[in-house]
Amino acid sequence: MSAVEPLQGTQVALEPGADAQSRASRAGGALQGWQTLFYKEVLRFWKVSFQTIAAPVLTALLYLLIFGHVLEDHVKVYERISYTAFLIPGLVMMSVLQNAFANSSSSLIQSKITGNLIFLLLTPLSHWAWFVAYVGSSVLRGLVVGAGVLLVTVWFADLTLVAPLWVLVFAVLGAALLGAMGLIAGLWAEKFDQLAAFQNFLIMPMTFLSGVFYSLHTLPAFWQGLSHVNPFFYMIDGFRYGFFGVSDVSPWLSLGVVGVALLAVGSLAVHLLRIGYKIRH
């Protein structure tokens, strides 16, 4: 997945908040400030859903077809669970995380570079309104893509759902965490290649080294210890627990780690928005 989404076909995302407000009003009455911004951000990715939703679903399906076919008879992670079944929740969560990050980060960097961010700065929206709208829309996009991946991959294995509440909790918390990280990346980056570097050298390695394609107990001791400092591992391991009822670490430990990470990253994102970091010159 590319770190930055093309501008083609995303004119809705570049419209001033007033136009999004008028659209929302016609749809069902006036909205509050954060709701209008949230509505605009949802329209931004929904108008190009073939790129923002269908493309990630296809990518995950290709991962499943290739890795599942090659490793199905060679890798055994849990008793009575096939490798393909093990792989599906990991691919779902990976898609949720990557697309939640891409949503907020690409929206901010596009607005900064094209200059239309001024329309938001002129509004009386608080930093909390920005945070809720950008992270909320990122969570929604992540969940929509994750649901799409699950829908097209569930037919390839006998998949169970032991604890659906754990699935929902880790999907929402993980998407919120990556949405907040996307906010930070979008605020920090001043051009597209900086955002690409953030994704390629931080988000992608942490995602692929988080247990999507393997179980932690199959690794040597050194790599197991390294994985324990990766918060992405806890998101995926806890999410997978909701399907099979087994995991490499306790889901409560995973919940604690993800919760603390979300609190830390979210607090930083809110602080940067409050001081207008790199958006008020």
C-alpha cells in the first residue's frame, strides 16, 4: 500500500468545511463542528472507495492466496487450527491498522500541500474537534476495510468466532491508535516523501513484525523479546484471540498495552493540534 493516496478524484476532501456543512444539512439537519469535519472526512475516502476500500481488500486477498498456498502444509501454529485460518485474522487486523493510518495522514498532508487547510483554521473548531473527526473517520475506514477483508477471506478456512467482543475492542482501539499516529505523521510531514518515509520505515516494519504471518512462540528467544516491545503485536494477538480463544499472551495484557499506547499517542496528537504544530505559521 502506498503511504500517500493520489489526489485524483478526491475533490470532496479539498472543499471548505462550509460546503460539507451544506451537504450535511441537506442530508438531515445541521451538524456540529466536529460532526461536519467528520462527515467531510468520511466523504473524502468514500468518494474514492475503489481505491481506499476495494484496493486494500484485494491486496489482503492476494496475501492470503500466496502465503496460504505456500505455507499451509509447512507451518503449524496452534492445534486444530490451520495456517490459513490463523492467517485470516492477522490480515484483517493488518488492513485495519494500515488504512486507519493512511486515512488521517494522507488527508492532512494533502490539505497542507494544496493550501486548503486554511479553511479549517478559520473555523472555531477546537483541537478536540479535529482529533475526534480525523481519528473517528480513520476508525470507520479501518473497520470498513477490515470487514471487507473478512468477508472475502472467510470462505477459505473454517473460521470460528469465540469472543466477538474482543475482536471489536481490539479492532476499534487499534484503528484509533493508528489514526492518532496518522495525525502525528500528517502534522510532522511537510511533503509526501516524508510521509512515505514514516510509513515505510516505521508503520510497515512494525506491522509485518507483529505476528501477522507467524506465531510468537515459533521465533527464537531474541526475536520473541523484540516482539514484546512492539505494540502492534499486542493488537493483532488480542484480535486473533477473539477468533480462536488462544493467543501468545493474555488478552488482558494486550488490552493494557494497547490502551496505554493509545493514551500516549492520542495525548501527543491532541497536544500537537492544540499548539498548532506545523499548521499555524
